[in-house]
Amino acid sequence: MLVTDPISELKRRFNSAAAKNVSATYLFQISGDGGGNFFAKIDKGTLDVVPFEAGKTPEADCKISVTVDDLQAIMTGKMSAMTAALSGILAVEGSLGLAMQLVPIFFEGQSNSLF
């Protein structure tokens, strides 16, 4: 599976039932072709994603930085996000606990995933 639009793929994977008790904001910094900076708000089972605009978008609770190619590898199961995070391929700033909450929300059934 080729992920050509990572944000659309994350929206498609969103599991509202798994997010029913989550209220947090995330900044996804995805570098490379098809990437960009996106502000995501998860609020009790809903997801809203908008392009990040400095000075207009609120500060995120958790920032996740990754390349398009590495995110592709994570989404297709070729690499776990835990491996990516431990090796510095995927960077998490802010609450690691909030990043870990993304696993059941976007990667249910994918073993060893940590986003």
C-alpha cells in the first residue's frame, strides 16, 4: 500500500471509539514530498485536522516530526513507530503519553506500533 497523502490516510484510519476519552492536540510535522505541518485536535471521539499556521494555530500538547517516507513505512507496517522513535527517525516533543494514545486511535491491530 502506497500512502500518497499521509493526513488523508490518518483521517481514514481514525477510530472514534478508541478516541472517546481523549482530548488533546497534536502538531504533525511531516517533511518531504506530500508532507507539511498539520494541527490535529482529538476531542472525545472527534478529529479535526487543519494546516498549521504559525501565530494562528494554538500550541499543541504533543509534536510529532517524521519524514513522508518514514511515515509511509510506519503506516504500511514495515517499521514500528517505537523503532522509529527510539532510533530518532520519529521525534516526539511534549507528552510521550499523548503520543502513545495515538496507537489504538490510528493503528489498532498493528503490532508494536507507537505513534
